[in-house]
Amino acid sequence: MKFPKETRRYCPYCKKHTKHTISILSAGRQRGSLRRGSLARARKRGLGRGKGNLGRWGSKRAVSKWKRRIKSTQRKVLLYKCQECGKIKGKSQGIRTSKITIG
């Protein structure tokens, strides 16, 4: 999808329509390996602690019995920065697309 570098939209801080610059929210670095099925993720969810029959929390079935379906696109979040007050407002819900070009 293509977006312009600047657009006019309502700023809730200025309470009027102003020019905004558009940017994409960066993903940042991944903290820890909390992949699905990892032991660290299960421990963060509170599994595998205590006594009794909780020892089965880390095991999975054979790979042929289950598949992880990976989404082909990611959700991109657009940030709008007001040129008058400098405040940044993001869209409430990201856009699921494979590629975003600005400008």
C-alpha cells in the first residue's frame, strides 16, 4: 500500500485539523525467545510449576500430527506526528499488508 509523506487529519491534542507526517512503527528488538511451544513461554504463562501431574506441560505431539500456520502478512501500525504540537498518535488498529511505502 502507498501512503503520502504528509496528510491533514484531526489532532486530538490541538483539537483542530493540522498537517501530520506519517511513519511506520518499528518492530523493536525481540526480548527473549518466546516462540510458540518454547519452554520459556510456558514458564511465563505459569505452567510447569508446582507438584503433581504438571510435568507434561512441555511436551508436544509428533510434528506430523500438528502444523503451525504462519500468517503471510504482518500488521503494520502507522504513526501520525502533528507538525504543530509534535505529539504522535497511532492508528487504533494496524493494517495487515505485506509492504507499505511512504512517499
